[in-house]
Amino acid sequence: MKLIVGLGNPGEEYQNSRHNTGFIMLDFILGKKIQWKQANGTKLFYYKDSVGGKPTEYIKPTTFMNNSGIAVAFVKDKYKLNLKDIVIIYDDIDLPIGKMKISFDKSSGGHNGLESIIKKLKSKKFVRIRIGTSPTTPSGKIKKPKGEKDVLKFLLGEYKEKELSELKKLSKKVAQALETIVTEGKDKAMSLYN
């Protein structure tokens, strides 16, 4: 089985925030009409499907971002998954909106959700799909906020309608990348989509 995790914060006030990019991306990929389920006593919503013919479980942790690792470790242990079967989708302030990058075995880059997952899994050896959240200048230069306070304000701020439509467009590429990761492996996906 494969586990695909979208990172975000629970609660309506965060619904369209940049920090909820992982949740937003899963909604675009799966369609908003699917019924997410919550198993009793778990800290996550899940949806079971298949990717490229392989059984797949999508999850949205219902802990806050800083504790995302609790849900990921729970599902990993429940199904006795290998780390290579886990894909994390999350927001990346170092990439422009509408861009994605697949990475593997890297540090958290200061992302609290990823840091929590690394700590709970005691490893960095899992695949990530980083989704760009930063606006760009007309020449294509990233305009990201400076300083901890401004970064937090930016991440918890809502996407504009135009930005959401860019994410929706990108979701087709993310879905194709996921299928490639599941069926042909991360290296093939990186060569095609990075």
C-alpha cells in the first residue's frame, strides 16, 4: 500500500491558507465530492483509492501542522509500511506559485510539519512533493516575506482566487507525478517532473 499525505491545519479559518496547500492539493486531485472518513480515535481523515492499480490511502492529519508526524507514524505502523511507500505533499515558500519539486531524504528546510514527521519516523528517507506558495515579480523573481513574523503571517494568509486556479492547474501535474512515483519510482518521477 502507498500512503499519500497532504499537510495542513484543521479548522475552517485555515481552509484556503498557504499553509494548507497539502490539503488543497489533495482536494483538487481527488475532487471535492469525495467523502473523507475519520476512524475512531485517530488524528486524521482518510480516503482509500488506488493509484496506477496499487492500493493507496490518502490522509489529512487533524492535528495542527507541528504534530503532523503523529498521524503519519500511526498509519505507517498500522500497515507496516516502508518509508519508500510514503509521499508527503506540502507548501514550500522557496518555490513560486504554480511550481512543484519532488525531493527525497532532505532536511525539513524549517517546515514544522515536515520536522514533526522526520522526528516521529526517525528518518528523512521518504518522498516529498513541495508545492510553491510564493508570488513572483513580472521578471519571475520570487517575492517571499522576510523575518519569522512576516513569514508566519504570509503562510496563514489566504490564497487569492487567481493563485488557487494556478494550484488547480498544477494539481494535474502533481497527480501525474504521484502516479509515476507509485508505479515507476521516485527517480523516474524526479527525472520527468523536476
